[in-house]
Amino acid sequence: MLLALALLLLAVACDKRDAPNKTPERTAAPFTNYIETGDLKEIRKHGVIRFVNLTGPDQELLPREGIVTLRSIDLANKLAAKLKLEPIWLQAETPRQALEMVQSGQADVAAYTLTDTQARRELVDFTIPLMQTRQKLVTSKDGPDISDPAKLKNAELVALAGSTYVDTAKRLLAEYPQANLSILQPKVYEDRDALMDLIEEKRNRVVILDDYLAENLSSYREDVRIGADVSPSENIAWAVRKDSRHLLTTTNNFLTKNLVKSPADRIADWQSIKKSGVIRFLTYNRPSVYYVWKGVLMGFDYDLAKAFADQHDLQLQVVVVPFDESLIEWLKAGKGDFAGALKNITQERIDQGIAFTTSYRETPEQVVSNRQHPEIKKIQDLAGRTLTLRAYSPFIATARALKNSGIDVTVEIAPPEMSIAEIINKIADGELDATIIDRDDILMAASLQPELLPGTLVSDPRRQGWMLMPQNQKLLKKLDKFIVDYRKSVHYEKKIAAYFEPNKWFTQSVQARVVPGKDLSPYDTLVKSQSLAYNFDWRLVVAQMWQESNFNPKAISPVGAQGLMQIMPATGEEMGFPPPLFEPDRNIQAGVKYLHWVRDRFEPTLPAVEKLWFTLASYNAGYGHLLDARRLAKQLGLNPDVWFGNVEVAMLKLSEPQYFTNARYGYVRGAEPVQYVRKISRLYRAYTDVASSEPSMLLRFFPNAPAPVESPRAR
């Protein structure tokens, strides 16, 4: 059982806007780095503390089993707050470079999971261990025998450049001179799926990885085999400059107080939960429950569970249960302390030996069908129709009750492997007639997939709650009190609006004002200046701005995205524009700079127009989900270098468990980035017709470029 901190490398929007707090605009200039080789006293004089890692301030990974509040980034930011210093995040290409930046005074703390070795201690001092690990051999399903390093023959050892894995690989070459081993040193720290893709290119390749990284890969990829240990147990820690004794002591004291271990499987009472400092929450990676969007961990159940943990000064450990396994069985096995995934409170579930909290949400069941078919306005309209229900779902009983009441409706049960998302997608495609799901899910799905038509309600509102073991009466009382109080708060209403009410701006059918000879927006001059600096067509940026905020400079999302371009505060910081970002000039500067940063993450060989669509999709959903979609597109026989009709199709499928359970970044509300790119591309073309003083980006790169061809699932 790994320590919870094995997920330190993992990380983590809804677009419902509210009026922002009236916070004065900060006009701090973009950060310019400097050399500082002193201790904490000298660091304080700058007012900032500089952290370096290999990803910058964002790690978009989906924690599947870990204490979500104890990532290196969260810990470092918390340390900065304790020191009353502003955290600045710097990015290195390799662990070696990160250490050299600390040593030379270009950074103050290497806040990354670094292996503490004697050779590295010549450069820096290390903090107390965050965890311990062993290096292991890892390969694909068809790779070499890795049960013992002595069995390696003609293998190419893949060791990430600048890491301690390279030393291990060199040692193996020396120990087994007759094995004909070689070494490949790629730089793919940010995308370990790319590392596994590299392994699969040749059957003789074997990568060296720490055990927690290998186990994380195997948690969602079925093509990973983990083999023998190739190192002794090693400490993983942060690093500071040598002789920075005050900074080292302060950091060690902070880590000692904040690091906690993940508890073993247990049926825990409230006293043992408080003693451990950790409460474990069982849930699914699925819509409105727990997922990552724009690098932010989100979900109605997750947000409420996190608020409960914070209220009681506990670390929240999220344990993602496989889609095809039961939350109740995991709860009864002691793998979590409470469980939730918008579960209806039913006697059938209580009879399985669990207890429910008081209800935190009530929602009725509703019919949904395809807009091309007759509308199901009332229950009698179900006559002659076919309802396809997900296997084992509570909606089956509702459908059968309707049939037994005399309604001539056909009730079919989908295969067990078919998810609600897949059923909904098939209805949108016209392959299935109709189904019954919770009204909340229908409203969100229909707002993003215009082919869907919500119909009649078929039940009273069903109560939903969290599950726990009946003997945990004190925990039950704590949860009940929290829910009762939380439901009275303004926070609860904002969560409901964010997760269960369609976003009027995103789903709006009214196009932006397009008048020949007139400005496209009130901000054309600002956009032109910034777009020119980063080689974007300014009309594209205006089209994106309309999609993001309807030209509302005060727009703010539930997770804090701000202004015209809906910039996340952490993203603004990274781009050199500290929040708040409601002032149009700074918001546009930060947004266009971020667009440029995202675009530069794609390979230079990618066609420029495809890179543009990929950039927009990444801006909306997150770069990680775009990587997953491209990888899935390739697996499906689609072109991973083309967005329309190819990668967008894969993006849609990442809302279905059979696909997102094997994706590094998990579930994505795929219809949103698909619609996002389509709406911007259409509006962009309209803008080029009325503001055509220069050729559009499409025409500059592809003079004969046709309009995007809509795939059946991307309308």
C-alpha cells in the first residue's frame, strides 16, 4: 500500500457566471526572475518565494486514490501563505535542471518529488522525506521479461533525461555486460502516457520508474506491466540551497505538521478518523460527481465532501471506485469512510447493510428522446415508444411501473457495459429512441447536445445522500449537521447553479452582433494589439471572447475564472498577471498569452489550422483531456492530427466509462469542447466576412480551406 503522497505528482469549469467581488485590480508587472543565494531572511526581502518543478503551477492529473490536498503544489502554496510570501512557480525541463536552479539562486525551493541521493547532496540540501519509493522495471504487455533484471536481453532501457533513472540504467549496463542493453533518454516528464507510447513503439523497450508512478499508470492503463525492483528504498523530498538553514528548518517543521499517511483499509469511527487526520471518500469519476476541468478538481459530491473535511480540519482522501464496481461493497470492505455519487436514497440500498445521511439534493426522473422524433410531453406519449435503460439502474423499476400501469411502452435493458453516457449519445445519434435518467443530468446533456429533447417527468423528486456504515453513528451525526447547515448557505445555491443549471451564455443561440463596417466588439483595439504580438488572427480572439463571456468584463465562473477571456487566477499568475483580472486590457493580455502558451505545447509538425482547433479545445477543457482525445482517436483508427470529424469524435467518447476509465485525465464533458470549437469557428468565419481587411488565419495557411465538416456526433 503506497503512502497517500504517492500521488503528489497528480493534480488536478463550469461556466455559470456571477457578479465578481469588488476587489481592486492589481497592476503588478509580470515577474522578472533574479539571483538570490541567501537564506530565508534574504528571500523575504523580495516578497516572494520561488518554487521550481517540472510542470509550473498547474498539474492537471486526476487523483484516483490519494489525499487531494497534499499535492506538492498545494503544500508549497500553503507554505508560502504561512511565510506571508507570494508563491512564484518556475519550470525546469529535468530534475537536474531544477536542482541547478536552486543551487545557483534562480529558485528557492525545488517543490517536486525528487530522489534524495548522495550525489545530489553535493548540490543542495534535502528536506525530510515526503515518502519512500523503489525504482522498478516497467514495460508494455508485449514487452520483454522484466521479472528479474538478469533476464533482460537486447533491451533498450528508457530513463528520463536528468533523472536518477539514468544512473540506474548505467548501473544495469555495467552489471549485465553480456545482455546487450542500451539506454534511451527522452524528456517526457509532463506526459507519461507519451512515455508509454514510446515504450510500445518497440517491443524491446523497458522504462525505469518509481513504484508510485508505475502504479499510477497501471491504475488506468491496461497495457502496463510492472516488474522487478532495480533500486533499494529511496527517500523522496524537496530541495533547498545548501546552508539555507533557516529555510530548511522552517520547511521541515511545516512538512512535519502537514504530511499525513493514508490509513489502511478500516471500518473507522469518528474518533479514529480524527486521530488519523484523514477522511476517505469513495466516489466515481463521472459527470457532476468528481472530475478535472481546466486543471481544477470539480464535482458536486467532491465539493461538498471537501467542504466537510475542511470544516473538521481533516485531509480528504478521494478513492475512485472502478465504474463497474459497487460503492457499497467498497464501503463495507473498509476502503472508505463515506461514499457518494449523487446516489438516490432507496430501501434496496439500505437493505444491503448501509446507512444514508439526510438528503443533500432532490431530483425527479425524466424522459429524454431525440428532437427528430415526436416529443414526449406527457406519460401517455410513451405509447409506441421504446425506453432503453441502463442495466441495474433504479430507472428500470420506474419504466416497468409505467408499462404495468397500462402504457404501451417497450422497456429494454442495455448491456451491463453500456453506460448512461453511451445511451444518451446513442439517443443523440438517433440509434436509440428514449431513456429515463435524473432530470439534472438531462438538463446538462441537452444544453450541450441540441439533438436531445427533454420530456415528461416520471417520478416525484428522489432524495439523494451519502452512504456510510450504520455503526458510524457519530460520523453520521456530523455529516447530517453539515448537510443541514450547508443547504442553508449561499455556497449551496451556487453549487446547484454551477453543476445542474445550463449555462445561458455557453448554450445561447443568439449570435454575436455582426454588422458590416462596425466594430466586432468594444475591445477590438486591445485585441488587435495583443493578437499581433502572438501571431493570432484578432477576429478569432474576439469570437472566442464572445463565447467565453459575451463581452462581459465582469464575468466570473464558480471556480473563479475571471473576465472577458475567463482566465483562472493561477493561470493569470503563471502568465505574469496576478488576479483579479476584470480589467479588459490585462485580461486580454493574459488570455492571448495563455493561448500562445497552449499552442506552443503542440508539436511543430502539426498543421497550423489543426493546432488552432486543438488550442481552443485545450483552452476550454484542459490540455490533458486533449492529449487523451488524440490518443483515443489513434486507437479508434481516426486521425489524431485532425480535429473536426476525428479528435472531436474521440473527445465525445471520453464521456463514456469504457473510454475514460483508461484515460489519464479521466472523464470529460466532451460535448462542451466540441461545441466550443464549432461555435467559435462559425463565428470566426462570420467575422472574417464583415471585417475582411486581411485574410483570415484559415486562408493564410490554407487558401482553399473548406468550412468544417460536421460529424454526426459533433453537430
